[in-house]
Amino acid sequence: MADYEKLFAEEGVVFDEDAYKFHLDDFDGPLDMLLFLIKKSKMSIEDVKISEITEQYLEYMSQIDELDLDKASEFISMAALLLEIKSKSLLPKPPEPEPEEIDEEKQLRQQLALYKLYKEAAQKMKETETVDIFYRNPDPSVGTPRLQLKDMNKDGLMEALRRMFAKLEEKAAIFKERHIVMDRFTVAEMVEIIKNKVEDGRSIYFYDLFDDDYSKSEIITTFQAILELIKNQVIYVRQTHVFGDIIIHKVEEQTAEDKNAEEQKVEE
């Protein structure tokens, strides 16, 4: 990426040196850098293989000891933005656009600007820890919160993400002329939907959260909601067999007696 050092300096942009670096045919670097180069028309979105990026990231995630939900969620957001840009690039361009129609380049700039705002807002929320919509006061009797992935490991969760991204790219190729609709729900709204579905000890399947007319961003929104709920110990997920559907359960309140029994079992 030495050819772009001058551009980076002129624009005053700095990329996280510790961020995971992707290796594509014409690119080596973090996703932030890739988005920047696309914005500056230094790279074509048509040449970017979202599936290859996803495969590399999931391979990286499979090699680390613990699943970092914050980083996973951030990756989902960036990959979703790339996929949205690529999908729009596949749409047929009218020979003479109407004056009222939104310019595609302007849309791309707006999307990238919104993503930048998202990252800045996410960082502020992380620093202040005041995201009340996803937070609940810890119960002293419960003990230290833990990521709950029962009867499965982080690779199972990542495999579900891998399959969803594969389906997304297939849909982008098949439905080139499909009308792009607005999201029907936000992350916060999906959090409440999932919480309501698992009330009273009920369980739900991951893929049952989607109807036949789901959009790309709705899959991302749903996955982010699941990550938030897992992180905040509201739900746990499990699989009955390898590559099976993910089952979502509500985390039941753990009594002091249950906690002591569990700790004693661990000590044994």
C-alpha cells in the first residue's frame, strides 16, 4: 500500500496498525483502508470478493482463544457496508437518470460517512459504558458474567455467520434488479423481538428469525442484536450437532445455591 501513503498523508487518515489485515489480489490492509480507497475511487467495489474477506476473517477468529464480540460486531458492520455498496453497483444503471434521483456516488459518500459516525459513536459508548438499552445491573448472586455458548464453541457461531454471508452474496448476484427496501427494524428493536421470543423459557432457531424476503442489512442487524444479548448475558446459544442450526435460549437467573454447586463442580 506504499503507493497510497501520499494520499493517506494528504487526507490526514491513520489506520489501526493492530487491526487484522486482509490479503486480496490487489489489496493488503485493514477493512477501514479498503473502504477509504473505494470512497476515493482508487479501488473498484466490483473487484472486491466479500466472501474471500469473510473467509479470511473467520479463519483468523478460529485461531484465537476467545471470541471478541465487539470486534466481531465491528467486522459485521464493515462487511455489510461493503456488501451493500457492491449490491448497488450491480443494479442496472438507467441511461438518463431523472434529476430527482439520488446520485450513486453521493449515496456511497453518505454511507461511508454514516459508517464513520457509527464507529465514533460506538467508541464513545464503549468509553462511557452508558448504553442503557443493552445494559442491566448485575445481580450480585449471579457472579461474574460469562459468554454462554452451550454445546458449541465460537466456531459454530462463526460458521453461522459464514453461511449467512455466503447467502447474502448469492442473493446479491441473483436479485440484481431487486428493489432495495428500507430496514424494517433496528438493532435495538431486534433485541426486544428476540427477548420477547425467548420469554417463559421458550427457545427459537436462528434461521427462524428471518422471513423469505429478508434483506442483507436485516441479517446483519439480527446478528448484531444476538451478539449484544450474548454479551450482556440475556441469552445463550447452542447447537445439537456440527453445522446444525443455532438454538437461542434465555439465560435463567442463577441462584446462590446453583452458583456454589457449579463452582464446587469446577473445583472437583
